[in-house]
Amino acid sequence: MTESNQHEDVQEAVRDAVDSGSDIYQRVKDITLKALTARQLDMENITKVADAVAKGIGDAMGNQGEYSREAFAQAVSALDDALAKAAEASKLAIQEAASKVSDYSQYDVNKATDDIQRLEELFLDTVKRIAKDGNQIVTDIVNDFSTHARQSGTAVGEQASIAMDALKDLPKISTGALISSTVAATTALAEIGSGILAGIAESLRSSQTKK
């Protein structure tokens, strides 16, 4: 499946989940985590998946009527929590990479750390775009959520903060410890993160099944 088709499928699946009005949070979270782990966990993939999820939410909002605010809250919370898990996975990938100083440069680690810090703003910007194609009711719902989220914080923002605290004391990697291709190192880091996130997602699914 091409990347474009994958994101179209994500958009459609999210739209259907929100349209159903049933178990919206869990379904959207599962869809998002599955999409995030389908490719390497880098900012390009995360941005595209978040955008596809947001478009799916936006597509469905017009069909929710009086339940639109609750449906939106569940769907967006699912995206927020999925991105928080991505931040956690990225932190664990960085910690693993830092223990292999011969394979990664400080640049690779710093870039990955910077990406974690950007996740909350990515989430808020993505959600805000839902209002652009919606009616006034949707716009009001999105704006109310965005204002509250910026004041009260988000799950991904909280997890990013936890990650930064955990990473601040990592030993610096020697500038001489470079592999031949920075692109290869960054890709490897993203692949580690994807594998870790897949494990987290599977653990969440297992615990959900046992309930």
C-alpha cells in the first residue's frame, strides 16, 4: 500500500469510528497507533498520521448533531494520548541509542529530542485545522478545546515534559562518534522508536482485552 493510500485509509477509518458514535476514543486511538507504527517513527510520519486523523474527525463532525462536542472530545483525546505514547517511545529509543555511542552522533540524539518537544505544538496545530473546513459549531468546539488545552495542558505535552526530564542527564556522545551517514542514524532511531511504540500499543490492546 502506498503512503498516500495508507493515510486515506486512516482518514476513512477515523471518520467511520466517529460517525458510529460507539467507543470513539478507543477506536480512534487504536487506528492512530496502528498508523504510527506502520512506518518509522519520525516527525514526517507523525505529522502525516496526525493530519489524516484530524481530517477524519473533521469529516465526521457535521454528522454528530447535539453529540458533536462529546464525539470531538473523545476523538481528539484519543489522538492526544496516541501522540503521548509516541513521545514515550521516542524517549526510550533515544535512551537506547545513547547507550550505543559508536552508532549515533550527538546531532542525531539532539534532533530526536527536539522532535519530542515539538509534539504538543504539532497536536494543537493539527486540531486547530479541523475548524478551517467546519461550520460555525465545529469552529466553536475546536476553539473551546484549543483554549482549554493550552491552559490546562495536554497528554502529549505532559509526556514530552517527562521525556525531557528523563533525557536531560544523558551522557554527551563524543563528536567523534559518527557513523557514515547521519540520515542512516536518524532512520535507525526512528525505526527503534516504531518498534518500541508497537510494543506499547500491543500491551495496551492486551490490557484492554482483559477488561
